Amino acid sequence: MSDQQIGEKEIERMHLQYFMDAYKDVTGLSFTDDFASESPDFICKRSDGNIVGIELVWIMGNYELVQFEKIVNPSYETKPFETLENIYIMLKEKDEKRARGYGDLSDKTILVMELHQCSLFSLNSVLTSDIKGDFSDFGFFEIWLADFTEIEAYGDVELFGLYPDQRWGYHRRIPKKPFG
């Protein structure tokens, strides 16, 4: 494994920890072990005894355009409908990968879609109950959106559950004090 690959896996592990902390707040379930993997990204044991895979994916629009827009307007975010379209595109891509290469964890993998360019607060306007059923046809055990847009200020993420139905919705967390 190259130094770059090691660095990328460490960033993934940091993002996994943010997700696991938020997941415990939302579901009451924690993860006792995690092992780096490739497909899925991590294999974990949940406190209910289930062994699950966790696949992390960034939801990104046009990176260069977003970086340019942020120079002009530091609070710029990708538009909610564009972000939702990117979510569907990435979900389809990851589901195809899951079906081909996750082996025994094919139907026991949690997909975590990281938002870096559009906050859950902004996206909440398009995450309406009429799209709730769109996510049941994919083979993931659970599907989550994780808001990483304010990670630097607050040091944690908020989640929106897309699947299964009992996880559906925006799970707000009690905000931590910015900067410690």
C-alpha cells in the first residue's frame, strides 16, 4: 500500500469515527470493532451482535466549480436538487459495486453518503416523504446521509436516514460548542 493509499484510509477511518459517534446517538447502537477492508471500506461488529460492512462515499458536484464559487462566496453550497441527483447517481453506482464484490456482506452493508458541498439543512427541502420509497430497491442494509459541511466548526456530523423506513428522517444532534 502506498503512502497516499495509507493516508486516504486514515481519512476514511476518521470519517468512519464521526459517523459511528452520530450513529450511536441516533440509534443507540455502537460498534465494538472495525477492520479496514476494500469492498466494503470497513467491516464492523455492532453492539447488537451483527457483523456489518460500512461503505463511505463522498457526494460531490463539480469540484472545481464549487471551489471557485467558494472564493467569491464562502458560504456557497451546491443546489439541493443537484445534490439529490448526485445522491441517486452515486447510490446506483455503489449498489452495482455492492452486488458484484461484497461477498457475504452484500446485504449487510451500511452505505454512508457524505455531504461536503450541501448541508442537510439545505437538502432537507428536497428530502420529502414522497421519495421515501426510492431507497428500498437497493440492496444496502441501511443508507445514511452524513453532513460533513460543518465538521471544522462543530467536530461532529448530523445524519439523515434514507433506509430502512424506521431510520427515515433528519436526526438532529445537540450542537456542540464551536471551537471547543
